[in-house]
Amino acid sequence: MCGINGYYSFHKNISSTNILEMNQAIKHRGPDDEGFWLFDHDKGSSFSGNDSTQKIKAQFPILKDGNSNIALGFRRLSIVDLSEKGHQPMLSDDEQIIITFNGEIYNFRKLKAELETLGYSFVSNSDTEVILKAYQEWGTSTFEKLDGMFAMCIVDLSQGEIILARDRVGMKPLFYHQGEEGLVWASEIKALLKHEFVKPEINWNGVYTNFLFQTTLAPQTCFQQIFSLEPASFMVVDLKEQEIIKKKFWNLSLQQKESVSEEEAVKKIDDLLSQSISEQLYADVPVAVMMSGGIDSTLIASKSKCFNDEINTYTISYPFSEEEVKNASLAARYFGVSHQVKEISDDEALENLKENIQHFEEPYSSFEVLISAAKYANDNACKVVLSGNGADELFGGYSHTLKLKKWLLMRNFNFIKPFIFTKDKLSQRVKNYFSQNDMFDFFRQSQMSMMPMEAKDLIKPEIFNTINSNLSRYHSSEKMSYSGYFEYDMKYSLASHHVFRDDLSAMKYGVEFRYPYLSNQLIDYVASLPEYIRFNGKQNKPLLRKTAEKYLPSEVLNMPKKGFSFPVHYFIKNEKKVRDFIVENLENLKKRNFFNADIIDEWWNHQEHEYDWVKIWQLVTFELWYQKYFEK
């Protein structure tokens, strides 16, 4: 787990100040080491940095002033092979292939054994070296062999190419700027904005999807000319022709098995989850399990005990999380693991509020609880944390899925939408409901964010008229069934939202989150199962609940779905300083003339529906995002 960045200047050599400042901007991602590699049209050289280890500084000169047309930067969080042998950028023996890699490959030992039979030898125990030599053997076909999370850059001088790649479901982020002067890439947008080629400018298309989905749908971001490399994709840059080609190396298959019994499916899922947990527990640093008190994380903790008898678990306690905390502690006692509860007081939650919001590189609709979870892990010298995220998307965990059958029936009455003329809130919600024509619309509605008509009323007409509000370009599934919803959940709720936010939260404190539910084999198997086995329309995650029955106490199994989230509405209602904070930022926002001030006032003064606070918080975080990334 690390941070990577780099650039390719198409026409001229540029100052190394760019890569130095980019690397410094993501120092939090890798406090253990740093490294650089620069290429100036005919020669490549490795450099250390001020934060490199002493052994690396003795091996390579410290990068200060220099010019190059290609540069790679790297920040290291040491997890596997803590020695300098895992240092990056890592070069092949002939120095023709150079790699920077962020992530963890859980099947790297199997791949290493296979490569050894083909005659390759290794000097380290790192997964980075395995990827490097796998690429030498299999080229870009390597990516589909990797089970894990990754964002990487490979410079292949022998082929005259730069290759950027991102894992199957987007667990590791990778952003890039593409312009006339060159290509710039990094693990976080903060680093891109330090480069001389990149100037911050609002991308209103990205802001529009952010307001509708609580996240910006890849490949868009909220910045012009900054994109997110889509999951399961790689980009090949031809250094001679300066052409860029994007390819997919994996697609989620919805081809279902003809006949599988529930009993067979439960056993297979149990086995695959055990295999995934055993692989993801591998590290040369302490590993813990973060438990929310629900099925997903407690099942991971229970099964981890078989592979690591000393496994530690912990729970973050927020206001109104008493039941989750109680169940997490009960579960820990039930299967006999060490467990800690970290209570977050109101003051702690509000401490560094502005800084934490601005750490995210787009507007957001909540407090991010996982920042506190990562800080607690860091404070307790724990670099690796297993998370239950991904289970809801994979097994149908969100309560909105239980409304699917009703919606499929009610959409037959969408013809009534033009006959709704009244403008009150209830009428607008009804009209929005009968505007859901396809599965993508149903998925959008599930995000509990702004409705399209609300966003249109909010954004000034001169800006809204520049927005491409037709979202059909994001459509993928045509299936009018659970399989269609499942595809969107995996593509947008997971990749563009949850694991992306997880990464930013965890890496703020130099912590690695891992996701046992998102192994290649488990995803492939669950996606292949008949719908009637994994979705019944009555209970969320029916198949995972069956799998968990022999591991978890009934209190956990029977607890209704409740997201691991912060009660923002509680703070808005009960904390004057939060309300003052909101009013101050809304007033600043109104002066910018992006949005209709009357709409902002109306939303703030008339919070009636349970989720009306979401829209307010999106506006507040937009203002803070703008302050951070556009005001100097």
C-alpha cells in the first residue's frame, strides 16, 4: 500500500520540482520511504528523496534540481517485505522496465512459484517484484491474473510504452490529467494539482453526477481534464506516436449457472471467503479487523480466528450506535477474540471537521466515519485492517433492493408523470418516482441524494445549460431485474463511492484497508449464481446470512440493516456550532453565484423529510471543496 505519481511531457523536458511537489502532496500515503525515477529521452536514473531511508539515500543521490520528460514518484507504506528490497520505483535487471505500484496482491506467492518454474529468480519477498517479472513474462495479460487491489504505472522502454492500470473493482484509485502538453497521473488529485500542466477548473458534469449520486461517476471527476481511470482498465501510452489507448481486462459476468442448490452455494461461499481471509491476513505488520456490529465484519472476524488466534478487533462508537457496539462486543466474546471499543465524543467528531471534509477531493454528503477508524488503527500501531465493505454490493445488502419488485410493478404507471402539475414537495417526490424508467434510474433513486429536478432548480441556468444532463452514457445493464441493479451497485456504489472513500480515509493516516469479500473468485462465483438464490425481495443478504449462521450469535444475525455512518442530522439539529458552521458556509456559497440563493435558503429553512439534510451537507462540502482547491 503506497502512493504513486508521475508524468510524461510530450514536447519538452520539465523541472523535477513537479515530481517532488507531487510526491510531497501524498506523503500521508507512505511515510516509510520515498523514491524517484527520471528519464530524459535517452537515459533513466533513480533517485532518493528527503524522506527515503538511510540505506536508500546511500544507494541513490537525493533528487534536487533536474529536468526530464518522464518522471515517476513513489511513497511507501511498508506492509510486505519491510526491507529496502521492496523499494520503488523498481527496475528490471536490464533497467528497461520500471514499475510503481500501490496496493496488495494476495495471490502473489502462487504467481511467484509459477514464475520460478519458468526460470525467474527473485531478490525480495515483495509482491511488486512478482508483478514486474509477471509483466516481463505475460505483458498486459498479467492484470487479469492478479487477485487483489492495485493501481500501477509500468514504463516499458523496450516497447516504448507507459502503462497505467487499476484493479477489477477500483479498490485503489488512479487519477490522470490528459492535455496537449502531456499526461500526469497520481493516486490522489491533490498530487495532480501540484503539476505545472494542471490548472484547477470546475467540471460541472462531474458536480451534477456528484449531487445526484453522492459521488462522481467515473471516469468523470469534479475537475476539468482530470479523470478517474475506470476499474478493470489499463491505459497504454505510445511514447513515439504519443497516442493513448484504453482497454478493459475484465468485465463482470452476469452469466448464471443453470442449477445450483442453496446448500451448495452456501458451502462454496464459505470456502471462498475462508480462502480470501487467509490470504488477506498475510502481512509483515500487525493486522486487525474493524467490526461495525453487523453480519459482514463480524463474520470476517469470526473466520479470521481460525487463521490467526491473536487477531485483534475494534469498533468505533458514535452517537446512536449503541446497538451496533453492543453486538460487536457480544460477537467478539462469542468467538473469543480481543476487542476494543473507541468512543468518539461530539467534540472529537467535530475536531478537524473542515480539514477532514477537504481531504476528500469532491463534495460529499456525510461525515466520513472511517477517518476515525483509520486514526484509531494508526494510534495503535496497526497498519492493516480487514473491512466488511463490499458485502452489501455483492450480496444485496441495501434496504432499497427490497423495493425493487414494487418498483418494477409501479413503473407501469409512469405515464401519469405529465399529469402532475403541483409543485409541493410531495408532488415533486411522486413525480421523481414516476420518472424512473430504467434500472439506472432506480439505482440513482436509491442513493438518497438530490433529485434531477432539484439539481436543475439549484444550479444557475447559465451553468446548468452547459451540463450534459443526459446520463445514458453511464448506462450499462439493460436487465430489468436484480441482476441489473447488482451490476450498477458493483460499478458505481462500490468502485466510485465506498472503496474510493475508504482509500482516502485510511491513507490519510497511513493505514491499509483490505476487503475479503472482494476477492476475484468470490465475486465471480456470486455473480454466476441464479437470482432466486441470492435475492428474494424480502430479506437483505439472504445467502450471506445462511453462510454466517454457524459462526455468529443470533443477535447479530437478526439485527436489521443499519449503515456504519455518522448521524449528521443529529448534529445539525442539536449542535449550535454545527448549524453556525453550515450557515457560514452557505452564505459564502451564495455569494459565488453558482447556485440559486432562494433554493439554498428554502432547503435550509424547510428540512422536513428524513434525508433533507443530505442536500444541505452536499452544498456545505461543495463550498469547502471550492475553498480548498480553487482559492489561493
